[in-house]
Amino acid sequence: MKALALKSCPNCGSRGIKRVSKSFRAKVKGRAVLVPAVEREICPDCKAEYFDREANIAIDAYCFGKTRQRA
């Protein structure tokens, strides 16, 4: 996956952004879904999470069972 290349957190300004791969919890139509091994960048200070395009496509495919059309 491509890196977002964040140098600092857009939310709090922290420079400690880290790239991690871990499961992601989502709620889809009232049911909990656990998407395994989603790469994203997380700010250790404010806990904000940033997903790249590929991560969003993977989450959509896992939650909705299909790949959505994207521009």
C-alpha cells in the first residue's frame, strides 16, 4: 500500500505519526464488522486515524462484499 506521507497530524500537529497494520472495527447496518489487517497511520497523541485510498477500498469490499466504483 502507498504511504500517506503525513509529516504531522492534521488534527493536533503532532509529529509522531506511525504507520500500523491492525484490525478495524466498523458498524454496518447495525452489525459489528471486524476487518482484519488494515494499514493506516495513527497519531499517538490524539488517536486520529488516517486511511489511504487502498485501505478504504479494502474496508468497503470487506463490509459490503463488493468493490465500489471510485472516481
